Amino acid sequence: MAEFLAELTWTELDRRGPVVLLPLGSCEQHGPHLPLDTDAAVATAVAERALAQLTSTVDVVVAPTQNYGASGEHESFPGTASIGHAALHHLVVELGRSVLRWADRLVVVNGHGGNLKSLVGAVRRLRDEGRDVAWWACGTGEPNAHAGRSETSLMHALRPESVRRGRIATGPSPSDDGLLDRLVAVGVRGVSPNGVLGDPAGATAAEGAELLAGMASALADAVCRWQVDSAGRLRAGVGVAP
């Protein structure tokens, strides 16, 4: 039976020492067509699907999703709510210290690339303290895109009613020369007035379901292997996409 930390009692965790999956997302703009919780929704779905694959082999529970992250590059758009890198670093460190008093391992399942600056440092600090923790990135293979085809497909699969089909719009390609450098300097709105990076055209629920299944299987495989690199990232198996 799939288990979620919020639904358990302390006695149901006593003497178990499970692996805890902590979905980490953001509350930030995702163009005119996707909801603010897109990153959190994807991270949660990946963790829950990995849990379903692991329950017969590994003792795993999914913690409540952390819905706020470091999204400063999106703060010029209404709706974005960012806690910043310093607060996120501190949050992950303190959660890790607390959870690993009773759990054996912790995996932060990250759905927002902007969190990595603080997440990597926090996980390294916890590992330097002797705690068995790692982070995992919900990567789809679409490079540096935001509200593009992959994320739109994912939300079509997860919550099709939340995709504003009539508002789907294209933004500049992340591969455009100098775009990422300008984004760092002026924020997302300075390079994309609608908040989209990439082209959502062609997104489908079937593609989203396939992406979700691939990420969940890769995460489940990585949890079983438990190989952590020098950046604190949980490594996928050979031939398995991160």
C-alpha cells in the first residue's frame, strides 16, 4: 500500500527507518497557459509514481510537498511567490536534520531548476554532517525550457483542466544566442514578456504520461541503486535518463 507521511501516525513509523521522498517545487508563473504550481505538481507526481514502483522492494514514504522555492527570476510576474536561496538552503538543511532522526535516507525530488543553487549546497552540507541525503531532478530532456512543450504535456496528463488551451503561446528559444545570460541579468520577463521559454506546440497528454512514467522509473531505479555523486545528486542507472 502506498504510504504518505501526512497520513501516518508516529507509531506506524517507529523502528522502520524508511527512505523519504520530499517533492520540492515552486509557486511561479508558467506563461499564460499553465498554473503557478506546475513544478510542484510534477515533482509530486513523479515521487508518487516512484513510490508505487518501490513499495514491494524498499520501505518508502512520500513527504508533503514543499510548494515554495527560489524563483527570483520570475518575480516580475504576478503570482510568483519566492522564498529566496538563503531561506530555501536553510529549509532543506533543517528538514534534512529533522527527518533523518527517524528515517534512514532522504531524497529531495526537485521540480524547479532554479532551486538547484541552494539545493546543492544544502545537500552537500547535510552529507558533510554524515546524513544520507541526495537530490533528484525531474528532467525531461527539453533543455532549459519553461512552460514549453514538456511542461505543457505534463500538465495535460496530470490536470488537463488547468491548461488554458486558448492561451498557449510561444516564447523565445533557450538556445538563442545570449538569451540565458540576459535572463540572469534581467529576469525572465526581460527576455520573454509572456513568461514562456520554448514552444508548447504539439504538447499532448500521451507525451506527458510517457514523460512522467520515464522520470518515475528512473527515480525508482536510482533509489534502489543509491549512488550519490559529488554534488549530492542521486545518480540514474546506465542508460536511464535523469
